[in-house]
Amino acid sequence: MDYAIQTRFSDPGDHAGLFDALPDDIPGIAAVTRDLVIHYRGGGIEFTGERLAEIDSRWVSAILATDQKRNGTPLAVSREPVDRVVGCCRDHTLLFVSALRHKGIPARSRVGFAEYFAEGFNHDHVVAEYWNGNRWVMIDTELDQAGYPFDVEDMPAGPFRSAAEVWLGYRAGELVGDKYGADPNPDAPLKLHGGWFIRNYVHYQLAHLNGDELLLWDNWGAMSDRLDGADVELTDRIARLMVASDNGDETATKEVNELYRTDPDLTFAGRSFHTSPAGAPPFAWVDIS
């Protein structure tokens, strides 16, 4: 796909003009978009009710509408943390990707796991990549540089690993599945880590790469909260193809993208089993136009 063109999720809609005044440099754009969103769990403020429900804003247009209703100022004007839109890494990334696409710069979101948020555990995470004319540059737009030993604006291999890489490592017995997920708590009613969690994120990775930059609690197709009975061979196949694609194999890129478009177990067809942390609606099917 053409990553310089907005998708239905990244399209700013009526608020596109807000991007015109953004800086032209990548670090400047990242700094602005980072200041627009506060993480619903990691931002240091506990949100409930309608504020917590902001995490279900799938569309950049909706995120910007919420921001403008609350703040009504140019995006580069600093927001107090409590006045930012409640979201997560996916929203930080998608706003940045949207701003770059608005300026004609190819950009995309990458779904996987980061080792730099907690000792001994790899948290689910979404980062961005943009094409600098020669290569894809990975950037974590949620972070500023302070406190991190690697360049957050040109990330090396290692601190962040794609879901496909992690899945293949898990399947090969090289990685411990329980060290990857959203929450390491082994006593939670639903353990948000392990093989099933990694597998679902492979499917998120594929969807995002094909322009369906869905919420991390949208579920469809072959996704499941267990490995028993799941089509792990299908996940093996798409993971291998995505890793090969990342390594420059254009044939693999075409094959995995065609699979996404044609295999009903992979394709997002507009209906999601929604398991939002906001709890409204709880664990329900929703239609997404």
C-alpha cells in the first residue's frame, strides 16, 4: 500500500488544517503529537467514566475533535496532562503517522513488544516508522530521549521487537511467552500475557501494515484468547512472511498482503468483538463503518 496516503483510521477529516501549522522536522512533529495524548494507565492520572472512554477513539478525526472541544488551540500549544486526550501508544503513533502522511511522508504503525518499560517483562507496544528516502526509520513517539540509552527517534534492533519476531521466537522455544503481554500478573482473571496474546498481536501487526490501524482491543477473524484450537500454522505463515518482508523480500510482502485481503480469518471486515478496558460496552460485538 501507499503509506503516504491516509487510511480511514488516520484521516484527520475536518481537522486536517490543524496539521498545516506543525513543524516540518520529524522531532518537532513527534514532540507535538506526544503532548496531545496521555496514557490511560501510565500517565499518572486515574481516569474514569467518559474520560476513560476516550481510549476507544479509533479515528484520528475523533481524537482531534476531542482535543479541540477541550482545548480549542493550535496543536503545538502545550496541553496540561489532565487536558490531553486519554489513549495509549496506538494513539500516539497514529497521530504522528497521520501528521506525516498529511505532509506527504510515508509512515506506518508497527505492533510488537518493548523491553524498556519494565525489568524482565516486554510490554505490548505500538511504534511508528517513516520512510526517509532510503530506509524505514523506527521512532517511539511516546518517548522523549531522557532516560533511554538508545536513540528513540532512530531505534536500533532490539529494544522493540515486532509481534511476528516474538511469535517465531516463542514457537521455536527461544522466548518465554509469559514475559510478553500487557500485564505480567499471573493471578488476573484473564492473563494478559503468553502465547495467545502474542499470537493476536501478530494479527494486529498484519492489520496495521495493511491500513487497518485498529484498537488493541478490537478482535476479529482467527483471533482467540487461547491457543487450544487456534490456527497457529496460519499465524506461523504470516509471521514468517512479515519478517521476510521486513528484511526486503518483496515477494513475501505481496504474498502476506494478498493473504490479508483474501483470507477471511485474517481480514478485518468491519465487525469487532470489542474488549475495551473502559468497559463500555463490555465484551460486545460492534460494527465499524
